[in-house]
Amino acid sequence: MMKFGVSRKTISRKIIYVRRRQSKADGWGVCAGKNKTPRGRVSIKSNIHPALASLATTTIESEPQQELDLLLTVGPSRLIFRLRPSLIPFARHVSSIRFPSELPRHYTTTFSPEGRLYQVEYALEAISHAGTAIGILAKDGIVLAAERKVTSKLLEQDTSAEKLYILNDNMICAVAGMTADANILINFARQSAQRYLRTYNEDIPCEQLVRRLCDLKQGYTQHGGLRPFGVTFIYAGWDPQRQFQLYLSNPSGNYGGWKATSAGANNASAQSLLKQDYKENCNLKEACGMAVKVLSKTMDSTKLSSQKIEFATVGQDKSGKVYHHLWSAEEIDALLAEHDLAKETSSEDK
Amino acid sequence: MCTDHGCASFIDKAYRCDQPEWAMPHQAEARLRVDEPHEDQLLERPTHLQHTKQPFPGYHQKMEVLLGITGKDFTIVASSKAAMRGATILKAQDVKQRQLNKSSLLAYSGEAGDTVQFAEYIQANTQLYSMRNEADLSPSAIAHFVRGELATSLRSRKPYNVNLLLGGLDPITLKPSLYWLDYLASLAPVPYAAHGYAQYYCLSILDKHHNPDIDLETGIKLLNMCTDELKRRMPIDFKGMTVKAVTKDGVIDIDFDDDKVVKSA
Amino acid sequence: MVGKDCVAIACDLRLGLQALTVSNNFPKIFQYGDVLLGLTGLATDVATVSDLFRYKVNMYRLREERNIAPSTFANLVSSSLYERRFGPYFVSPVVAGLDQKTGKPFICGFDSIGCIDFAKDFIVSGTATEQLFGMCESLWEPDMVRLDLDFRTLFPPGIFFYMMILLKNGQLNHDVECSTIMHIICTSDLNFTNASYQSTFATGFDEFFANNLNLLDDLQCPEDLFETISQALLNAVDRDALSGWGAHVYIIEKDKVTKRLLKGRQD
């Protein structure tokens, strides 16, 4: 038995909320008029337009559609809303329909009976197919490395980085997941950082920037109807309070500080490799070596090339000034050659 | 009907009065529009009483004394104790200073209502920042934040009419600093500063005697030279000075002899 | 101010309340990548506007992954100021930079609502405008080059003497202080080997430059620009009660920006 309540929240917002009250299966429901005495337990709240308010609601078993004033069909992800033509002039307050809550588990923001948020877990799953990204914290800097998936020879090899981005003067990040989603978040992060700089004339502390982004990500796990961002970030940054810092954040809006961490495909094995190899107090150069070694083991092909990976470091120059540096193809190849991981073809090319 | 309605609105007003607007949790609504990211979540600015518009500081406002002196490991901030309205002294123990966090201090002068309102607004936001981020804002960051707020206010319908001195010690480098801000939101980092008529008397004394390496004791000596000159030359009694200093141990009160008699020139 | 393959921008350091000096360390030039912006006017708006452009230029750089070009920046300044057409920021900005591709000097000035004033020579703004105009009009020349040579050791005494005469007659481009070192400001094509005084000198200059070609290689264009702009600024502000207290001078060349601090008169 379907039960629906139709109410309009405020005139100014012009929204009718359609709420399914209690039902286990998906189905469809109908609100019908015709001055009949309301049957069933479905009602339309009376503070909507008088013409719509006069609709009575009912529970029906068959589909006498021509008799109906308002037809609602509810499926797992869509709602069909049909109004009797003669009532359309009165229905101009109806501009959109939203589900507030109490919806099937297909919606992002609802806990499943087992207490899980499936969409968030699906997002994590999506990320675990994306290229690997790792970050390692050294005593004098941080290294970020990411696997770039070359999909086609015909694809224009853009010079700009695809998985590593500069957030502001003292922070960069690596992306694992959907690049399109990441672009939105990165733009948000850059704006946040610049807004902080304008307000306080100081660069934003790393953790605060991470938290701003995570607040945004979290919002998409709680507020209705939207998909969470399918992106995990690894952040590398420096601030005067806590010096070099490495963070990881995922679609749920959780974040944490790490000494070495990874995201994306083969994340688990990368993580255990890092755990094995990580040395406290290693320097940036050692960290770079560790990064390529871990990448070479987690990536599908054992031989790497500058086309397949991206590399970036944050460090301090001799005067103590913090720099960040996205590596050029030549620098990456040189590093790979040093660790004997370069692809034969690429070394022959030279 | 009328009484009922009147009564309701009266209660409503009373509620609003003792519950400042920024204390109400009406910010809970989430903002999810990606193209328009949420503002820095500051406490809302309180709506203040409507004063008659007074675009420039009056003479009595310029008679208020604010002084600041930095040295090698401290910043002294001093303010006069007289609360004035026109030619009348209303109070002789006024403290025109607010401590913002562990290592910064704000002294203010200007229009009566605006000053405390603005200083406490800044104080509340600085403390909110400390709570949220488990780290204090540096004096430089506060100064630029204050400047931003004052600059926004300047272009609003009713600007704050406040002159400020912000003294502090950087929480990380422990470097002392002093910032001079006027009601037009001009900001200048300075080694020593004053506001109002006191500028004309004190800055020249400090020009001659100040250097960046002085210790606290010398700083207070310089302050005494300044206040002596003010007592000697300024035509009003500013009722002595509240003197505080920011050092690595935080903000300390400094005993200052207000009753010292200065021979007139 | 424009030089040969370089530009310079300079400001004084005073912040004052009418006659009272509040600070003598208040720079008015701001660097955004390799473009420089000078702002004069109301101190509060100088700070607001400079912070606003830092925000905008930083976002531009992150988005485009390159520095902003001077002409692009000039248009950004113009449109940002005009946004406030009916409640303007009280500033008159000056922009200086080198075109990233051609290396051509670019300078321009604005009024407070963003009308661009392009210039080939110099732009002045602020309280000492009149004095600056006078100084720049008299000191500035196109493609300035300075030769720091001790002519007495380089030339035989006779030629040195002839040069003095030429200088006196204004045939050589001027601005010479004849003590031991001679500064000659001449046009960059160095056409003082041309016919009119070749006859007088016979072989003098020709021979000299033929033998000292290396001197032409390191002609100090930025140095002379620095000298010219500094003299113009310092001498202008000395005649203005509302400016002075030292100066910052930036020289922008193809691959570097040099910042110099001038002490100036502290009174």
C-alpha cells in the first residue's frame, strides 16, 4: 500500500516536497481528486494552492489514469509527475520536486540498514581503479608521485600535469579518482587559499586548507540528492607552525596526516611496501628513490617512463624558502635511470 | 488585537537585545553551491545602534591618547584612562584595550559606541579562530584581518569610527610587532606609534630616543618621557595611562605612576 | 620609465596624515610575477587594491599555469577599477613590465576608474606629479645607454679635448660630468661616428670603437635607466612636502627583476 504526503514548504521557494512515508518496495502512487472523500491514509496538506488543495488523495489498486488529477510514479532514481491538464494553470507553483530524506538506500545521504553509506563506498571503489598516487614525507621535503594512465596514442600529450596540481605557494596535491571532480575541488581549494591570503596576508596553514576541502566533501555525503566527489587527494605542504606535512583525504570527508601514504589502484600493496621501506628521517632524495620503487612494483608494467608517471617535490632551498616543483620529463627519466627502472625503449630513444 | 500584537513584538525585541545576533545559530544551513563557495565562516557582525553620522573624528576623540612602543623582546601598549564625551570626562578608569589572544593586544580610540563594539568583534573572531584551529593568529595576520574588516566597513552605510594600535609578539618567531591602523583602514607596521593629538607630541620624542634594541625598562622610560610631555603640553587631563606589555610570557600589566606631577614649561 | 630593453618603476616610502608622517617604510610597488604595479592615493585603497590584484593574479597564474602578461594585467586593472565606477578606489595605478614574447617594454598609467594611459616614455602619479613630470621631461631620452669609461686613459689627450668641445657645443648627446669618469648618455645605435664629426676627428671614434668592440657588448642600459629614474624621483620628491623618506626602485630586464633601496633624505 502506497502512502504519500504532498506538501509545499514555502511559497517563495515554490517547491513541493513529495515524501514517501513508509514502504519497503519501490512503486508508484497516485493522488487523485474528484471531490471524493479521502480514502486510505494519504493526504495533501492544505496550505498549497486551493485548487491543488482540493485534491483528495487516495490509494488505488488499478490505474484509472483519466480519473486522476495528479499522478506520481516513484522509481529507484526517478519520479514521474503528471498533472491533469485542467489543473496545470494552478500548478505554476510547482517548479521542482525534491526528496528530503527517508528514501531508498540508492540515495547518497541515507544510511543503509547495516549503517553504511553505499554511495561513499562506491566512490571509494571507483577510486581504487584509478592510477596510483603516493606521497612520502622526508625530513627536508615531501615527494608526490602518481601514475598517469595513457589511454591512447592519439591523445594529445598535454604538457600540464594531469594528476598533480599546485594549490598555492606552499602546497601541492596528487589526485586519485575522477579528474573532472578533482578540478572542481582544486578550484575551490585555490580560491579558499587565496581568500585566506587576502584576509590574513599569510598563506593558509596546510591543515586548514585540507579541512576546508573535507568540509565540502563531507557535505555531499549528508545533503540530499547529490553524488559524492569521487576523488582522493594526497596533499603535500609546508607551513611555519608544523613545517612539512602530508595529508590524505577521501570522498567521505575524512582526512589524516601521514608519513607515507598511497591512493588508487593497488593501494593496499603500495601501502604495505611503504610500511616496509619507510625510514624515519630519510631525506628527500631517498624518498624520491623509494617513491619510484614503490610505483614500479604497483604499476602493471615493471618498466616506467616519464610518460607514465608524474612527479613533484616540496622542499626548502638554501635560503630556507619553500619551493614546490613539478618535475619535467627529463628529470623523471634521469631519476628512473638512476634507479635502473627506465623503460628500454625510452633509453634507446636517447 | 493591538495590545496582543504590540506585546509580541516587544518580547521579540527584548529577546534580540540580550541575545546578540551573532550568538544565534542561524548559520547552520549548509551551502552547497559549488560555483559560489561559502564565505570564511566568521561570526556575523552585530547590528549596532544607529548613531548620528559623524564621518570624521571629533576633537575630543583626538584627545584620547594611544601609545605603542616596541623593543627587542616586547611591545608596550598604553591608553589614556579618561572616557570623554565632548568636554566632559565621564569616567577616569576606562581601559581602552582588549587582549585578543595569548600574544596580542588591541588598543582603541574613536567614537564611543563603535570602539568597544568593534574591538570585541575582533576579539571574538580571534578567539574563535584559536578555538577552531588550535593555533593563535599572529599579530600580522590579525592586523590584516582587522584592516580588511575596517576597509569593508569604511565603504558601508555606517562605517566604524575607530583608531587602533595592535601590539603583539609573533607566536612562532617571538618577534615583537606593532601595527598602526586608523579609521580609514590604513595599516602600517611601525616601531612606535600614537593616535590623536598625542602623535604630535610623542612621535618626535620617540624619533629621537627610540631604537629597536631597547629593553622593557628603557621602553617604560620612553613612555614616561612621552606622558610627561603630554601632561606638560596637552590642554586636558587624560587621567593617566593603562599600560600593558606583550612579552614572551604573555600580556602583563605594568604599574604606571599616574600621579606624577610634571612641572609645566 | 622605459629604457632600452628594460623598464623601471620607483616609489617613495612615506605614509602620512597630511603634514604628519606616520611611517617611513610604506612601499607602494607590488610585484605580481614579473609585472609590477605602483599604487598612489589613499593608503587604505592602496592596500585593498594591491591585495585584490594579488588574489586575481594568483588565481590567473594557477589556472593558466603561466605568469600574467603586462598588457593583460593592465586590462585587468582597468576593468577591475571600472567595476567601481560609482564608488571608486582612490588610487592611480602605474603598471610596468616587459612583454613576455617580444621583450618590449610596457608601461601605462590609470585614473581611479580605470582609464588606461599608454606611454612610450614615462608615467608619473601621486603628490609630486608636477615635479616628476619636470624631472622626467628633462632627464628621459629614448633608448638610454650609459658608458662608464675613463676617457682620459682611453683617448689620447687631443681627442679628449675635442670631445669636450663637442659636448660643449651640444653635438654629442649630453649629461656629462667631467671629472675623472665621464658618463655619456648617447643613443643606442651609437651614431656619433657619423659623418658630421668624423671629418673633425678623422679616425678618432671609429678607431676607438673598432678597437673596443667588447665595450659595446656590455653597454649598461639598465644601469643608466636606474640612474635616470632615481635622480628623477629623488629630486622631485625633495621639492614636495608630502613625499620622500627614501625610495624603492625596481629595474625589470628580460630575465630578472632587480630591487634597490634608496635611502634618500629623511626629513
